[in-house]
Amino acid sequence: MGIRMVDVSRESGACAVVMCDVCGKQIEDAAKGVVYFNFDAQYVTRQTLFAHLGVCDPTNPYDLPEWPASISLNMFLAGLLHNVKFDARKAEKEWSLNELVCRSLT
């Protein structure tokens, strides 16, 4: 599931959200999310799993042996934006904040 475009309503249209792969609900606060990932033999990420931190994620890393590594959702998103050379100032000038933000799904 992870990062998806969802159609919240006809008025606001589609918007990007992060969905929990465990419970299926939206992760509304990046500080309360975690991203698990696993690798192939060449240490290339094969899969990611997004989860609510402390609620849907396993408390014991041995509960989820196929997901040996994790990173906070905050760090994951910051790294993603950096790696795609996202310019927040330019985005704010080009688009209205209302175009980028959508209402909660819950």
C-alpha cells in the first residue's frame, strides 16, 4: 500500500497520502510512522512496509524477521525529497497549498 494517490472527494480530487500496510488506514502524522524494508543478496531494497509506529509495527523485531531494517517515516520522507531534488520554496510559489493538501481519510 504505502504511498498512494487517493480520491478523497469530488471537490478536492486526488491527493498523495501514506497508508499503513498493516491496518490499511492513513498515517496522518509522519512522526507516528515507520518504514520497514528488506534487501536482496546485493543489498537492493526489494520491498517496503509502512506502519503506524507503536500501534501496527511489531514491538519485537523478531516478530517480523522478513523485515530486518527500519527507518522513521520522517527520515524516509526527508531522504526521498532530498534524493529527488524537491524544492519546497519553488513548490510553494508554483502551487497553492490547497492543491497539495487533502482532508484526512478517517
